[in-house]
Amino acid sequence: MNNLQLPDKYQNLVLSCQESFATKLSSQNNLTESESALLHYSIYRENNLHSILLSHTLNGLNASYYEAGSVFESLAYSYIDTLPTLLTTIHCYELIKSVGDESKKYTLLNTVLHSLKPLAFCLTEEHAGSDTISLKTNAIKNDKSFVITEKKEIVINDGIASFYLVVAKSNKKGRAGLNVFLIPENTKGITVQHHHVTGFNKCAIGSVDFNNIIVDENYQIGEEGSGYFLLTEMLDKGRPFVAACCVGGAQRAFDIITDHAKTRKQFSKPLFEFQSINFKIAEFATQLHAARLLYQDACNKIDNNEPFSKEASMAKYFASRLFLDITNFGIDIMGYKSIINASEIKHLNDVAQTMMFIDGTENVQKMIIASLI
């Protein structure tokens, strides 16, 4: 692995998580994806990683974005398929942190922090996602509450979340009609359907149907019409972390491939001695270094209150593509070994394919980058 340096306090947290995984998971067999997600999340929560970006006043670790990105890369090297549960929860906290009303912000944060469960974010629908204007989820005001109806798709932490953060629209047209609501899991009218997503075997993903549910107006996050700002702020800040996870996973794949190339012999010499192999590995080593610098640059810009949206999308676009390319190359040079006996490189390839879609596809990132040039 790369010599990624973490401050001692964060290195100790990563080691603590690793030790807990080794201890607790050894006695757990045949867990469902939801059970596995909750178990891994409980370990992250015990080590306060769910609140890594929250202030000390909220009993958080008060880490910088740069520090948090490095932690996520370190964890992704061995546990990338456990991180969607944690990152989604952190995404939700970041959205709530963007609320302008300080009193409401801390009230909502304290509400969600009291739960031992993760949070879920609900944006995508069958016919809408990145095109937020086409969302069908309606939030109709009724006295001091809202009535919300629609089915959300690809919801990470479906069925295990304590709260769902739901993007819905009011009667206003366009982006001005978007709002975000915090909906407790026990609200009447919520039904979930779990999906199996290849590669994400340790997290819960599915659809959530909100059937005329009633939400108190106090659970509206932000002012009327603030949903688009809250959404974009959350996604922009989350993309460097997704990139960091992709770098961690790509580094793992790179190490597996390099070890294989140096030990596997063909025609009486290691694969690594063939120029077509070692040149490609040299390219990936260079790109890995670049991907790491890209997400670190985006995190530094957030920490320094500089514009960062373009750099965040660059980091996510480059790192997720690299992760997929490296694992594709691994399957190619490892041959049959990559597809039998639940090989790690095949599993990483499955994860890489799904990571391409998290926080926006390649084309979404290119669209954002182009709009800011």
C-alpha cells in the first residue's frame, strides 16, 4: 500500500476499527446484507467516525475534510464495501449542517445523533435523479404538516435507517420548489424493498415508498425552496470522499495486480518483465498518485473556504474511472484466477462499477466541470 500518513489519533481509530472487525465478524456467520451493514456501522460509530466532521460541541471529532478523506482512503483499502453506510450518514449530516438557521440546525443534528442507526438519503426516482426538475415526489402543505407521496429508488440504508432525508417539491416550479425533509423511520406509510447490488454485499440498498405520509413542519430542513442549494452543497462536499474511497480500493487492486505480475511466470519469466505489463502498471501508479492529489486538493479547498465544486467533480470523475480501469486490467492479466473462488479482484471490479454512479455518473461530473471552466 502507499505510505499514506495519518495523524496518530486517526491512525489509532482505523486500527481500532480493524481490530473490532476481526473480533466481532469472526463469530458472525451468514449475515444478511442489512445485518452486515448495521454491524459494520456500529463499529464505525463506536469509534465516533460517523461524526468525524462534526464539532466538539456535538461530541464530534472535528476533523478537517483533508483528514477525513485520508481516513476514508485508509479504510477503503480493506473495507470499501462497508463504507456506503457510513458515508451516506455523513452526507446527511453535511446537508443538515448547511442549514442557515443555527437553532434549527443544532436541533436537527442532536435529533439524528441520538440514534444508533445510520441515516438514508432519498433523491433518485424511477424516471429522475440528476435531473432534479423532473422529480415527482410532492410535499403538499396541510396546516402545520406536509403530506409526501412517491417512491424513491437506490436508497442506501433502506430499512435500517433511523431517519430518511427526502428531496420533494412543492407547488413552485423549477429549483425554487425543491425542499428536503427529515422523516423518522416509524412514520406511518413507509414501505421498503431491498435490492441486491453486485459488489455492495455489506450494505443495504433498495427502494422506499412514501405513501401519503404526514411529516411535521419542524422536520422540513431549511427554508422553503432551499432544497436545491442543500442538495448541491451536500453532493459537492461528498464527492471528494467518494473519490478517496475509490483511491483506497484502486490502491488495493493495484497491489494485488503488482504482486501477481511479479510472481506469476509465463515463458520462463515473471509477467512484470514484459514491457506491455510493466508499462501499464507504471501508468496506473502515476494515475493513482494523481487521483490522490485530486481528492486531497478538493478537501483542502473546502477546509480553506475556497470554491471547490469543480475540483470535487474532477476528483470523483478521475478516481472512479481509475478504480474501474485498474480492476478491469487486473481481470485481464490474472485470467481465470480473477473469476473463480470469489476472487478479490473480481469483487473490487464489482464495487468499482457501482462506485461510478455514487454522487453522480461520469457524465454528470463532466457536465459540472464544463460549466465551471
